[in-house]
Amino acid sequence: MRKSLYLKANYALNRGGVIAYPTESVYGLGCDPFNKEAVVRLLAIKQRQVEKGLIIVAANKEQLLPWISNLSPALLTCLDDSWPGPTTWVVPSNLMKQAFPYWITGDFDSVALRVSDHPIVKALCEGYGGPLVSTSANFAGCQPFTNAIQVRLKMGHSIDEIVVGKVGNRAKPSTIKDLLTGNTLRQ
């Protein structure tokens, strides 16, 4: 039965849909990061401004190689030392092999990347065949939802598929760090 839920979610993603799924600490919203209409719809559901940018999540580092393969060995080692896991790295666009579109980066000259260790997130990215947008399932400025029931009650009419599962044991969303400086931007 679990596999059929992933198939439904991947079918929705392939059609330009928006899905909700459990992550390491909260429920997340996701879509194809290269489908502008899907991202714009996700931002509208969340009531979030495009200028703020979004996080990209992947099942493994290999899914991000088309963008990060130009990074120095030292920077790649830094990523390897924290991935998979709940660390999101802000990577400057000028260091990347190719850039992410504006609807992902927002007003920033960088992109936020994470390789998740949550089994459902990994399975979704593997099944989809690439990275996804990952942002907390909530309305901008409000507390994130932590279970499928909350998502269904508050956002269910706007979302194409809700993957039911357990949120991980982290009390807070992923730590966000600057890849060049190592500075923590969000604990």
C-alpha cells in the first residue's frame, strides 16, 4: 500500500501537482522545482512571496551533481560530512555548474540545498527521479503542520496528494548554513 501512495505522489508531481509529505521535523510541501506553474501554485497555497526563495531537497548527492559538480573538493567534502541529514546548505549560484530559476532562488544569488535522511522524502525523490521543492506545510508566518490530518484540514482542497507518514524526531526544521563561510543562518 505504501508504494501506491508514492506512485500517486509521483504521478501528481509529473502532472505539475503539489504534494504534502512528512520530513525530518514537520510536514512539507513539494513540487517539481523546474515547473514554474507548480512552484507558483505552491507559493500561492502557502501564501509565500517568491522573493524569499525555496529549499531544494534530494535523495542523495548524485541528484544534485548537475548543479554542484563545479564546487571545490573542500566544499564537496563539507557537504558530504553533513549529508544525508537535516542540514541545508546555501550555495552561491556563481559556484554552481548551472543556475536554478528565479522562482526557486527568489531575490538571492544562491540556492538552499539538502539531502534528506527521512525515508519518505528519499523515496519520493528517488521515485520522481530528481530533487523536489521542500518547504514547510503552513501558511506564511504561521506554525508548520506536523501531521497529515492538519494538512488535510487546512490545505487539503489545494493539494494534489498528501503522503501519510510519520514526521522525524527533530524538534526544529533543518539547520541552514552558508557553504562559503560555514555560518549558521537558521538553527
